[in-house]
Amino acid sequence: MASVPTDVTQFLSIAVPVVINILLFAVLSGCFVFNGKYPFVSSPLWPESKVGQAKGLCGWFCAMRSLKDADVMKNGGLDAFLALRRAQMRAEIVMRWCWVALPVAVVYALNLTGGSTEAGFARITFQNANPFHKNDGVRRTGSSQWRMWITVVASYVMPLLAQPIIDRFDEEAVNLMLEETKKAPAHHYAVVLSGIEEGSRSENVIREFFDAALGEGSVRKIFLLTNESVVPEGVSDDEEKDDDKESNNNNAMAAQKFASNLVGALGGTRQRFDAFKAAMGAAKRADLVYLAAKEKEEKEVKEGAAEKSASSKQLDSMMSMVGSKSPEETRKDAREKLETKRQALIRAADVDAGSRKATSAAVVIFDSVAKATSAATAPLGIANSWRVAPAPEPRDILWTALEGAESDQEIIDQKAATGERIKLIIAATWSLILTGLGIVAQYVLKAAEKNLTGGLKTLVLLVSGFVPGLIAPIMMSLMVLILNNINVAFRGSVECWNGSQLANRTTSDFVFFLQLVGFMVPLLGAALITSLLEDASDPLKVLKTMAINVPSQGYYFTMIVLVKMAVYMNASTRFVPWVIYKVKDWLLVKTDFERSQNKKPTPAVFAAAAGWETFAFLLAAVYTQLSPYVPVFMAIYLVLQVPAMRLELACISKTPHASNGLLWRNAVLDTYDCMFWGMVLTLLVLLFGNAPIQFAVMLPLVIVHGIVRGRSRHRFELRSVHGVSRGRLPLLEAAQIDHARGDVANLVIVPAVDHDKLYAPPSTLPHVHDDKRRAYLPGPPLALEEDDDLEVRQKLIEQWETRYDHPSKLPDLDKDKKLTDDEVEGPPHLDDPKLSQA
């Protein structure tokens, strides 16, 4: 009986567990999650949807199938919709490439002359068609080079099939972005300034500058940002230190305070706001314990268990003697601490503006869309170092990064360079680890082939495939969080204070990391080191060995994608989130407010989805013409990702930002780049695979591809709103909108900004004279002896803190429309009807 080839054995070591894992999690979800009791787990973003109300695995599957792309646009906005379109575009391309891979596989597998053939997956790769695949310069007996021409033909057909699809999706995306921009929501009247020098950080200087450039009265409002993580001048922090002297006895709290002092962030409004909320949660939990104990005691007395009540009181007394406190004392202490935190918050938040030191950033609101567009797209001149950017929606701003923006360009450049060096160091470290895994796996395989037989040999082959195939995707996935944090720390002062720009930058970095460290280094690094160890005397032979190894490594990268497919499928079936929810509900959640927080949707991570999707597309672009079985698995991954992404963006995860399609540009360019890498590697395989004629015939394809990519980029720059107009309407269209709206828009925007502090950090308190909101934030002092519904305060505080977590759309504005009082006060979504009931 013939033994199973090594590459097939290693592939099965991942493929079989992946299939079992997906089926197991699906069955568990059908039993525990999809029973109609947990819509906030199966569909937290849209609990009332068919997905949230589905019962049973079949019901959930049918509900998921009924979701439409329009549901993604409705619940996630344009960014989520275009992320879905990106997945659909690449899935459609790879499915067409599978039709190319079919004849390629047939031709590679042919052996008409009776010569020797490869075993396993190598039978249907370029390796089987190359007469010189042994790298010894000797042609295999009975073999010929005619089969290698199918590689060239496939390489020409692939871009011809892909280009119409890219053009179609790109045209749709550009038109959608333009239509969405024409709505000109409230933040299109604003720009963000950064890099303001010390002497220019005043409203008068900024107003004079723009009035001189755009006309007097152009500026309607200016927000000079202050650092909310630093104690304002004139506010003592002694009370905070006295209040927490008991906590300082705890090593963990002491370490936390020491770390806070290092970054200068102890006692600012942001920290006091968080401490106030935490104290309110602790007070509410103490209330519940107190009420439960009181109810238990009353029940015991009512049932005639007076002796038992006395025993309970005696036990409480004993607990007090050893340091424990009774529920009543705990409740009193929690409320006293809450009052202390409330007063500390007021001291820091309500200090006069003159006592606050302005940062180098400001938000400027203009009286027209056209003027805001002019300010955002025109150079400000050489007389100052100001940097201007179109203002994103307030929910899109990373306030800590913007508040800490540097004004010195030299410092900014140094920080950015430091960040890039850190990325290179991490990439080099990851490269060594991943390459080392490949080398170890190769030596284990060689040792197993030489020294082992039977079941033990099969076990070693399975482990040598399973372990690297599992470790590699885990390490590669960690880079999303690492790259994001590096960008915030070292590039936040210049571009990454904008959540959309941060996601765009992180996505670009992660895609490049997967292309270079996740693919190129393991592909070529292991082959290079192995070749050098075997025979380093002939550099040309080393290069030939590397080229020969490219087709044979397709199954290893396919294993990595299969692991990620299991992760995405398990995330869709929601069993793991259900377990997490149950554990939190059992161990951590005590109040109704905490329970409602436990049911909230989590933000979508666009960088991770885009990176792995690009990685799968890269494998298809490289291996369709070299190892034609690979695109079949990539097509399965991408096709399954489309409904999984539709489900996530419509029902599970909320879109954390609204860039109006900023990430689409990278989606198109990355698609072209993957195709380019496929062409380059194919050329190298032909060149070092003793196929110079085929190499020469294919060489013009790379040049043509570069021209097509440039044309697409040029079209984006000219037609897309994210080209030269930087996410805003061109001046003519902006002026037309201003003319149609007249003065009505200003009556809505400016009062809304004044009343709700739309362009202020979430931790900012309502205006001192806003009695309606001051009733709950921070609210009046809490009575120590009277019951107080803290949960109502918690919910209303959350509504204030997340006041701009929804798109800042304007009402339907007609020039002759008469505005209601509510519309003059602020946009409808900011007027909470519950405030009047506080």
C-alpha cells in the first residue's frame, strides 16, 4: 500500500481539525446560542433582526442567508459597505481564476512521455512540469518543456479576467463616496488645526488668519483643545492624594499611580471622569448588597427566625472586628467616596478657560461648506507651521492623541522615524521566528523520512505540519494590535489622531507585514538558509533552489489560511462570545447597568479582516499559475468570508469610524500589488527554472500591469472625493449646497456645538448653565441615608459621553423651511427625550 505523500499528510494535519472545529462550534451554537434567548449575543448590533431571533442552527443559517448588502449600509455605513464590496470583488476575481487553474492543473499533471512524476500536491504544480526541477542541470528522462507554456498563458489571462471586475467595483465605490459626500453633514463645516505655535494659541489669532483669507465673519466657532489628562492650573491635587491614601497601601494601585505620574496624567479631567464613573458603579453594587442583606434580615424576622437574625448580626460584628465591614458601612463608605470623586471632577472640569493651557490643536467651524473645503485643501502659507485637515466626525477623533499633538515638525519627524524603526525591529524578529519554524519543520521532515517508519513517522509528519501551521497565524494576527499601538504612540501627533486615518495606516502596515513577513520571508528565507547549508559555493544554484521551492510551498500557506477560516467561522457562530458573556454575567456583572454594558456590540477591526483577505488574494495571485490547487482553497475562504462579513457588519460589530470610504483606495491598490507580486515570482521561477524563452515572453506583462495600476490611481485622484479634495466636495458643488441651504445650516450647527459640546472630548462636562444635563452629570450631592437611583444617572451619563457616537447628520434642510425649537437647539439625535425625565 502506497504511503500518503508528506505534503498531503501535513495539509491534512490542519484541514481535518479545522473542519471538525467548525462543525463542533456550529453544533454547540445551535444548542446554546441560537435558541431565541440570546439575541444580544448572536446579533448584538441588531437584536431584533431575524438573525437575533433565530432558533436552531438551521433557522440561524436561513436568517443569515436573508441578510442583504443594504443591511450593512444601514447599520454600518459606507465604510462597512465598501469593506463588504472589497471582499466581494476579490472573491469574484479568485473564482474566475479557478477556471484558469483547472486547465493549468491538468497540463501540469500530464505525463505523456512516461517520465517520472512528482507525488502529492507537487504532481499538479509547476515543479512537475519543469524538466530541470532537480536543480542539477540534467533534464528528466522523457520530459519536455512544452507544459511550461501554460504558465505564461495563465499569467496573461489572469489580469484580463480581473481588470473588468476591478473597474466595475471601483466605479461603484467612487460614485457612492461622491453621493455620500454631497449630503455634507455637520462636520463638513469644520477643520482641525494642529502644529499651532505657543504664541498663536488664541481664538483671536486663528480668527484673524481665516477672516483675512476667506472673508470677515467666515469663522463661526473655535475650539482650542486643552489636555484633559493634565490637572488644570490652579487646581490642587492634594485632595485626590488624601482620598486615595488607603489605596496606596495596595501595591497594584501604587504601581498604577507611579505609572500615571511618569506620563503626567494623574488627576486630569479625563482620569477624574473615569474615577467618578467607577465610584458610581461601586456605590451601586454596594447598594445592591445592602438592600439584599436588609431584605434577608426582614424576611428572617417576618418568618420568626429572630435567633437566626441575631446570629447573622453576631457574625457581622465578628467580621467587623477582623477588618470586614457590614453592608451598611460599605454602602456609606462607597457613597462618601463617590461624593469625593464628584467634587474632584467639578474642580477640574469647571475651571475657567483662562486657567487651562491650550494645546497645539484646535477645531475651527466655518459658516459654509465651501469655506471649510477651501481651508482644508489650500496651503496655509510658509509663515507658520500649522497643519490643517478636514474635521472628521467627532466620534472619529482620538482625543488623547490630538491633545498631545506636537507643534515642532522636527520632533514629529523624529517620532515617526522612531516608530518606523520599531516596526522594522519587530518585523525582523517575527521573520526570524517564522523562518526558524520553517527550517525546524524541514529538518524534522528529513529526519522522519530517513529514520522513522510506520505510525510514528506519520505522527511526526502530522505534528511538524500542525504546530507551524497553528503558531504562524497566531503570531501574524498579534501584529494588528502592535502596529495600531505604534501608530498611535509615534504618529498620532501628525495623522493618527483620526480614527479613520489610524485604521487606514494600520491596515496598510498590516497588509505589508503579511506580504513581506508572512509570505515572502518564510517562502524564500527557509529555502535560502537550507540551500546555503547544503551548498553555499554556487550562488546561482542557491537562487535556483529558492525558485524551485516557490511552487512546492503552496500547501503550507494554504494551511495558514485554513486556520484563519476556522477563526472567522467560529466568530460568526458566536459560541465563544456566548461563553464570555456567561462568565462575565456570573463573575463580574452585578447591576442592570453593567448587564446592559455586557450586551453591547464590539467595534469592528477592519485592519485584521482586510489584511487576511489580502493575504488570501496574494496566494491566489501567486499560485494560480504555479500551484493551481491553491486558488481553489482561497476561493472557498473568500466566498465564505462574504456572508461572514455581511453578518458581522450588519448584526454583530459596530463600525468604529466614518471615513466615507477612505479605506477603499488601499483595497484597489493592494489588489494590484498582489497581482504584481504574482507576476514577479512567476518570472523568477521561469528565469531560474531554465525557461528563458517563457521568461522573455512574460516580461512585457509586468510593464503593462504597472501602466494599468497607474491609470487606476490617477482616476482615483481625479474623480474620488478622497483625492485632491481630501474627503470634501469640490468647491463648485460645495458652493451649490451652501446656496441651497442659505443661513438655515448655521442656525443648526453652531447652537448644537455650543449646547452639546460636539467637538469636545467625551469626558467634558455639560455647560455650567445647562441645568437639564447638570442634573445628572455630575449631579447634586448624594444623600448618604436616602435611596438614590444611581442606575438612572449611569445611563444618562453614558448617553452624554457617547453623544457623538452616531453620524452627525443634519436635518433635511430646505431654504424656506421653518425650523422647530428642537432643531435650532441641536441635531435631533443629540436631543434625548429621557433627559426631561432625569
